[in-house]
Amino acid sequence: MIRFLHMLIFSIWSVGVFAASSSASVELGVYASSITYTEPSVMEENGSLSGLNGRIIFQQANDFKALEITIASGKMDYEGSGTIQGIPDELFEIRGLRGSQWKVSSAWQVTPYIGLGYRYLNDDSSGMISSTSAYGYEREQVYYYSPIGIRFEHDKFLNDWNLYGSFEFDYFLLGKNTSYTGRLRGHNDLSFEQHEGFGNRIHLGLSKPLYKGLTFKVEAFYKYWSIEDSTLDYDADGTAMIEPKNHSKEMGISVMLAI
């Protein structure tokens, strides 16, 4: 939780610094999603997340820059070595994007972009016991990646509503996983690295100007990650351990106000 609070403080500071420019558009809102994490033939977790998201867009002529931040928490249900209900999860993600905007018609404009992203997930079943008497433990998962995508916008798509969205491929750079199994008798903490994988995401939204520069936005999104087997680490008795191949799917809805 302390690390999560530090991330929140850093996010607020980042928003303030980035928004200092008078040309910046600031978007703040809430979101809710369902998420599934699967290690095939090993385990699966299903649950929901809710939280805050923000987006700051700096536009000057055709130059596009953006900072995106997501902070969320929720509960997950585990099925593998028995079942555990209501595991607390926390998610933090921050992304910097840069691209060039092009007007392709009187109504359509597109923006190819590239960037860097950091995603942190904490799944903490420590102190919980499964239906088959397996002990839970805390896990931390970090992804470093490069988003490569294209944004699009259509003015006056439906009366006063504008259409916007993006299609994105996430080039996986590095994953780091820590399992705090050392808190269980006879085990070590385990650290793994992941070097192969990819992600993709789609979001589609509608926006409507309200008054005095305020805009209402609602958007749906889908995010997917597929990560290959990790490097090995060794438990206290010398047993080789691995973070197995896994994939996650998240889909949800966000409601935001833009200034």
C-alpha cells in the first residue's frame, strides 16, 4: 500500500508539471472494468477493477504529446490450487506518447504515435488459505513496454457528438515478477524476468462539448497481454521455479471530463 501511495503522489506531481503549458488539454475521470488473468493449465483469476484515470494532451500544430495515468484497485477470485475469493489487487500504469497529427479530410484526422509505458500490478493473497489448504502470498508484476499505435478523430460524427479512438500494439521490453513466498515456512522470495511477449489495446469513445471549454467523454476499451515463460529462480530447497506463460484480458468503460 505504501508503494501505491507513492505512485499516486508521483502521478499527481506529473499531471501538474505536464499541465503547466497553456496548450494542454486535461482529462480526468473514473473507470470500471472486468479482468481475467490466466496461466494455462495452472491457474486463473477473475475479478473487477475500478479507479481513476487521467490524460493530458499537448498539441502544437501537428505535434502531439500525451501523458496517461491509471490508478485502480479491486478484488479477484482465484482458481488453481483450490479456490480463494476476494484477493485484493492494485494497478498503476503511466504512459508517455508522442506522434504527429494529420488531417485526412474535413472531418477525419489521424495521429500515428509511439511511446514508453510502465505497468505495475500487485496481487496480495498473503494470509489467505485456499479451499485445499494452500497458503496465499503477495505477488508483484511490472511490465516495461513501448506502445505503437494510431489515434483517430471524427468531428460531428453524430449531431454534436465527436467520435474518437485508437488501435495499439504494445511492444514488450521487460517484465519483472516478485513472489513473496519467503513469508511462508521453508520458502524463499522468488524473482523472475520475462523477455518475450506482446500486448494490444483498443479504445473507442464519444465526446460532446458542454460549455466554457468543458467536454464530456465516454469510452469503451479492451486491453490484452500475452507473456512467455520467465527466467528461472530457485526455492529454499533448490527446486527450480518459473513464472509460466500467461495472458490477461481487461475490458471496461471510462467516463471523463476534459478541460
